[in-house]
Amino acid sequence: MTAIEHKELKGITIKNLVVTMVSTASIVVSVMTTYFQLKNDIRDVKNIQTTESRVTEIRLKVLESAVVVLQQQVDEIKNKKQFKTN
């Protein structure tokens, strides 16, 4: 009697079926692991990008405020010069 691995079912051996199923399962697990890792990486990048965007917005507001203050100082200096020349 032959071992079960060598028995054929319409030209397909049980061993080939087992190898095919194990290989397919291995590929599926590998693809799913990669997918979830990429999904986590994308989420992390999105969080970092959101944080950087908020920091940039705050910096922009600070710079805009500084420009307003500097413009007021320039206007005051211009006004003082006009009074001195008159």
C-alpha cells in the first residue's frame, strides 16, 4: 500500500494540494501583514502631517502679527519724520 501523499485524485496528488494550500495561506498572511503595516504607516504619516500643518499655521499667525506690529512702527516713524520736516 502506498502512502497517502502519493495517492492521486484525477491527476492531483494530496501532497500537491497540501503544498498549494499552505503556500496560498502563507502568501495571504504575508499580504495581509504588509497591508496592515502600510495602513499603520499611512496613519502615522497623516498624524505627523496634521501636526506639522498646525505648527505651520501657528508660525504663520505669529509672523503676521509681527508684520502688523512692524508696519505700525514704520508708520509711527514716518509720522515723526513728517512732523520734524514741517
